[in-house]
Amino acid sequence: MTTVFQNGRVYTMNREMPCVSAVAVRDDRIIYVGNDEGAGPYKSGAKVIDLAGKMLIPGLIDAHCHPLMGAFLTSGILCGAGMTHGEVLETIRAYVEAHPGNEAYFGQGYPEWVFDERAPRKEELDAICPDKPLYLMSNGIHEGWCNSRTLELGHITGDTPDPMPGFSWFHRDENGEPTGHMVEMAAQMLAMGDIRWFETEHISDACKRIFREYSALGVTGFVDCGIFGAFEQRAVQQIADLEAQGELRQRICGCVMAEDPESAKTAVERLRALHARHHSDMYNIHTLKIVNDGTVESRSCALRGPYPDGRVVEPMLQGEALARVCLEAAAEGFHLHIHAIGDRAVHETLMAARAVREA
């Protein structure tokens, strides 16, 4: 089928001819770019759209986003970066009271900076919801906050070791007991345990809403930069189902995310398996994402010097360990994406990039 757009202001991205009035498209190929007169031969039997002087631009591609993660994180309690401490608590309270039938409550978006050095405490959430698990990820999602019931169901006690000391850890009180605050994904996933935080229909509806919003903004493709390993299979299946139903509105470049040393060991193997199943024109999983440090707000990014409390954060993978994973992925033609915020993490990324380039 041929479609002709005419009488518009078409931005071409071509320096030699940056703006034209007409474009002809046959199936999935652009076959003409120029003025209205030149588009005449393509109109026979075609669908002709009069742009009436409006602008037409190429589809936008979001090169770094987390829409699949967003579908999970926006399906419950939503806080905002501009909220005060009191507003965060009131938002949580209002949601719990409005949804008394929920078996568990999940939220996202509390601003890390509204808490003092003691960080968020479980007692504040216990006062709102003492008998059901309640968990919130922060605005930057690199830390979390839960009530006592969540810790109990996740079997997190004073005897539970930090999964990655200095990088992913449980905040503890003066007696060594977990306070309900934890940093980075390994600790968060332990605390969240096997609790069913998300309903499948909510995730599906959220995906469709996100894709509609992207379409309204002119986004025709995006690079999904990963979702927590615990949710990976469910997220991939959601997209596969939407693709099978013909409901994907954007082309998606998918990703496998390694957020701790254990998941890094199997990351390329997981990527290989998912790529074998999902490499269509609309959905192609071919990128390895390594979360090698955290954020400034959560004090989990790997800096050369210590934080004010004296703690030093190490990159998740360093030296040969990081280079080995990168080389394994690159050897199979996969793309690499390394999250590195702190200067030490950036240095490790540059060294790994050099190893790949020289291989």
C-alpha cells in the first residue's frame, strides 16, 4: 500500500534538503521525498493525506528508557520527587486505605533526600500498614523502604548478611537489626522475596498505556535498558504477548540486566537464550546492561574517595571480571551498556571498553 503525505512541512534530517512538502511511503519504505508536484506520479491508487501546512518529522527513538520496569513500578503507590516527608507518608496512607483488599502494597518514587542520616524507617510504614507487606522503591530506584511484615516474610533479620557489603546492603540500627531501608538491587530483591507484588493484568494495562503515550509523543522505537532479574521473564512475556496480538506500537530493542555478581555470571547465557526467542522486526533482545554502581542520592555510586560516614563503595565488577563479561557478550555480537555514575565506576568502564576494542 502506498501513502502520500503532501502540503506539509516535512523535516527530513538531510542537510542538503532539510525541509520539503511531500513524502510517499510504500509499505515500510520511503519511496519519494520532495515537493507536491513531484509526488503526483505516486498518488494513483494511494492513500493521500493533506497535512494542511502542519509539520511531519521522522519517528523519534528513545535511546535509554525503562518502560517495562515502569509498567511494574507505576502499578501501585506513586510518590513524587517534589514531595515532603509528610506528603510521602500521606500518599502511602491514602493508597492503603483506598485499597483494603490488596494482599500486598508496592510503591515507587519517594525522594531520598527528605530523610535524615537515619534514612527511612520501617516504623513509619508499620503505623500505616502493620499486617501486610508494604514496599517502596525510591525516586532513583537504587534503594528501598519496607515495613516489618515485609522483612518477616523475606526472612531478613539481624543475622542476614549484606548481599554485597559496601555496595548493596541493609541499613541497621544500633543493635544491628534491619531498619527497613536497603540499598541497591541485590538487597532489595532479597527483601521483596517471593511476595506477589504485581498483578499480571495491571502490568499489561500499564504497558499498553505507556506505549500509547509514546505514540502520542511521536516515539516509534526505544531501547529498553533493563528490568530487575526477578521480573525479567514476566516482562519479556508481556511484550511477546502484545507482539503476538499485534498491539506493539513501537519497535523495541530489549536488554538483559546484570545487577549483582551472580546475575552477571549468567547474563550472557540468559541474553543468548532470550535473543534466540525474540529477534523479530518489532522486538529484538540483543543488549547486555551491567549496573556497575548506583546513584549519588543513595550513596551507592563508586567514588574514588569515601562518603562522609567513611564508607567506600566498590564497583560491582572490576578489572578482569568486568572485562571478561564484556568480551563474552561482544564476541557474540551483542551490544553493551554499562551503568557507571561514580568516577571509579567510569574508570572501570573505560578499561573494559579498551579490552573489548583491543580484542
